Amino acid sequence: MTRDLAFLADCRTRLAFDLVANTWNPVVIWALKDGPRRPGDLRTHIGGISQKVLTEALRRLESNGLVERRAYGGSPPRVEYGLTALGRTLLAPIGAFGTWAHDHGDEVLAAQDRYTRDA
């Protein structure tokens, strides 16, 4: 494959971008970086995410092999979510993207303001 074809709809590069394109996927992955969490704790840690959206994100990440669901018996039963080895491989790219956002976020916001003002 040549570099010109690197972003075709069925390529692995697009697959990777699709995994992090959803707003909540990288947020949930980052929130799990220090170890497994119960859904309620995860929701509190993230903030601003509904239970429905968190459940959808966890299922999406689990279906892609990035998150593992662990159910424990007992009364009441307990569930935790943690990163798989594959999920942990996304921490460095997500961290790098976060660093870029921190370093350049003001520039992006200024550009958005200019665009809105000039439109």
C-alpha cells in the first residue's frame, strides 16, 4: 500500500481514527489508565457523562477489545471495567493528543472566534 492510500475507508489507519473519533472513547480509556473501576465510580471520575452514554462507550470499547468487563459474585453483584493490554497501547497516543490540546487549545479557540466573528 502506498501512503496515498493510507486513509481509504477500509484501511487500518481509518480504523484507529474511528476508535478515538468518538468523544467518549478516549475519555473512558484515559479514566481507566490507573486500573479497573466500577461504572458509578467511572462516571463520577469522568463527570458530565450520562449513564446511558457511559454504557454505550464501555460496550463499544469492549467490542473492540480495548476494555474488559469483570463481573464478581456476591450480594450485591459487582462489575468493574479495566483496560486490556490492547487498550493500554492507546494511552501514549491519547496522552500525546492531550498534550497537543493543552499546548495549542488557545490557538484553536482563537481561530474559532476569528472565524465566527468574520463570518
